[in-house]
Amino acid sequence: MNAKKISALLLAAAMMVPCAVPARVLAAEEAGQEASQETEAKTPKYIFLFIGDGMSYPQIQTTNYYLNAIEDDGDDILTSESRLNMMKFPVAGSAQTYDSTSFCPDSASTATSISTGHKTYSGTINMDEKMETAYETIAEKLKKQLGYKVGILSTVNLNHATPAAFYAHQASRNSYYEIGQEMIASEFDYFAGGGLKKTTGDEGDKTDLYQLAQEAGYKVVKTQEEAEALTAEDGKTIVIDETLADDDAMSYDMDREEGEWGLADYVEKGIEVLNNDTGFFMMVEGGKIDWACHANDAAATITDTVAMDQAVGKAVEFYNEHPDETLILVTGDHETGGLTIGFAGTDYDTFLENISSQKISYAKFDSDYVAGYKENKTDFDTVMADITELFGLEAPSGESETTNQADSKDVHPEGEEGGSLVMTDYEYNKLKAAYEETMSRTGEEEAFGQEEYLLYGSYEPLTVTITHILNNKSGINFASYAHTGLPVEVFAMGAEQEQFEGYYDNTDIYNKLAAITGVQ
């Protein structure tokens, strides 16, 4: 019998035998069922979403390089150990941030993208471009559909754009009173951080938001002692930081007094009051990273990035106790300031340890020092002594002819002169001109020209010039007083962490969270 006939007979016999599933197929199906069960088991019950406002790769990398620089043991060989909790996460992705308005978007629209998966205009919170359709947020869905407790934390005002984007729906981010009303109506379980803005409305004629919150069953806490005593049994709570600073936000971390709570303390307390068997969602914003970058204050940027990372560390501690049920995400909404590691005046060199010479944020220097200079008409030599004490910058020794930056001998510092905080004549004269501009302003100026804006932005000329000089002597620079179009990092650790690998749009942060939690 030839081979063709044998094959035909075998095929006919096979067709007469009842259909059987090969062992390898059964094994594959069983493996698939196990994988499905494993995926189901990995659905996170406890979700932390950290948003560094204005925090992109430059802020993270500068902070990490700085931490390495101040730990340097004197070896000439550079190293960059990952000293931030977020940098040690097993998964890293990137998200682009453009909105319906701009490639340099604002916090309202980008937080909307993260919380709802929708693009919208800059300045708009969880509404479409026609201002007709409101978008439900991931926090609202997790609470309504899965019964999760929800916490919203921020170092800035709790009705500011980023925290608002998880509970409010407004055509304008500036509708602070209406946003506060939505915050109360959200029934979310734990709010903590900076104070509310416009608590009695734009005209000051409406019922105070804190009173409305109490009437709605919220416990309103305004002292650290009360915050420390909070437990889950206290129910819905709004915690306002006891030591509010600029614009009723929390203090910059570098300005905190000993014992004063920082963001990590509010996260730790949030874990305590939110923890339950059903699950919780906690959004934590490091909001003053953005404010520091707007003001081009690198030291405040770095210290507040560290503060947010310490808060991330509290979530990591919780994850270590619940590794199969916890997901931690760390991202930014956009980049602010156009921060660069590298400055034309120092060529290829950086002297990041110089940043540690700054002892006070730009905001506290304005409130505690500059206001007094104006009132008392303080002379420049007295001001210069404060600058040396608080920022490390020193006046040039002796009198010398004014030089331009290209001719100054320590523009490209080498050897022992490298990283000197003694100002060049060029820098000193810039500082003195800024002092004179500050002293001449009355606060009633309506607008400034292009030159003034490029030099000082909307900030005190003296203060922003001090930070510019210190930044540049450290080998870093800011390109803007506004937001930029850089993509942002997405670090992930925990259940379904692998979903956040790759390069994607910021709306996909919501899409991925919705998919892995199963909300509709």
C-alpha cells in the first residue's frame, strides 16, 4: 500500500473516533484559567496615586543628583545611586500631557485626563470642551461602584485644581466656592492638607464652607493635636494643616518647624483612617513642587520633591504588609519651569551641593524679609548680609570694573574656584539692580514690559534674582515661569504594575486603572 493510501485511511479513522482534546491543549486551558484566577486575585484593593504637580523627569533627576552630591565622600568619580523611593519601583512608564488647548497644559486639564480619561481645555475641571458634559472620576466610581473609601490630600489648597479634579466638575478651576461645595457633596472620607480658598465666595457673602462641611456630617480638624488623635471611628473628616503659609497652603518642606507635620504624616494618618477590608483609593498631591518651579526656586523644588517621596515611602510600608492587594502609582500632571540640569555659564559642570546653602524658600523670604525691607527702606548692604546668611551668596571681594558674563573669570570655574558662591561683578550688579527694582515697586503696578517679565516673571525681583544666581552657580537653570510640554514619569509598584509600562497618553492612566479595577 502506498503512502498516499495509508494517509487517507488514517485520516478516515481519526474522523470516526469521538473528538478528543489533546493533552497539551488541556494543559494550556488550565494554565489560562490559573492565569485568569491570578489576574483576578491581583486586582488591587488599596490604590495610592501620587501626583507631583509640575514634577517631570528634570525635577526627579535633579533631586536625586542633589541627594547624591551632598552624600559625596570626596571621590572624584560621579555616581548616582537611586535615593528616591519612586526611582526604586519595578515598573516605569511615560505619559504625554497635552490637552485640548495646549502642548503646555495646566493642572486642571491634565488632572482631568488622569482622573477621567478625557481631554479638555486648560482651566476646566472634569467638563467637556462645550462645558455641557460632566465626567465622572475614578475616585467617584471606586466609591460608588466598589464601596472603596476615598482620601484626597494636597500640600496646597484642597479646592485647588489637582485635588478638585477627583471630585468636582466645573467649567473654571477658579470657581473655588462651587468646588468646595462639590467637595462636601462628594462624601469622600478623608481630606487633608492646605486650607480651602474663598470659603465665603468671591464676594464674601456666602455661608462658610467649613460650616457647610460640619452641617453635612464632616469633622473639621484644624489643629495638629486633633489630627494626631483621629481614628477611623471619627468618620468623614477634613483636616486643615495648623501652620498654613503662603496662600493658605502647607509650608514648603524646607520651612517646616521641628515637629510640624508634613505630607508624609498626613498620608500615614490617612492610611490609618481609610484602611478597611473593602478597599480604599488615596490621591496625594505634592502641589508646591509646581509653585516652587513657577518661582524658579530650585532648593524648594528639591526639598518638596523629597517630601513627596517620603510620603510615597509611607505607601511602600503599607504595600510591604499587603503586597498582593496594593498598587502604588507616582506620576506628574505636567512639567513646570523648564528645569534643566546644566547651565551655559558653567559649561559641563554642576555644583549641586551649593543648593544646600539656601535655608529658606522664596515665599518665606518674601514674607519674613522683603516685606520688611520695603517698609523700613533697608539699605542694600544690610540686605546683602541677609542674603549671605540665608542663601550663601557672597559679594565680590574689593571693587572691580563691571564685567559681562562672558568675561567673568568664574563663569567656567575650574579647580578650587569651581562652585564658588562668591558672585562675579556681573551677578552682583544684577542683584543690586533687582534690589532697586523691588524697593521701587508700590504693588499697584498693572503690567511690566518684556524685559522685566523675562528677568523677574511675576515675582519679587530681588528674590527671584537671588534664586536664579544660586541655581546657575549650582549648574542648573529654568527656562520659564510657566508650564512646559515635557512628558511625565509613571512609576508603578504592586498589583497589575506591568500595565503601566511603556509610553502612552495621560488619559491611559485612568483607562488602565478602570480596567484593572473593573469599574464601569
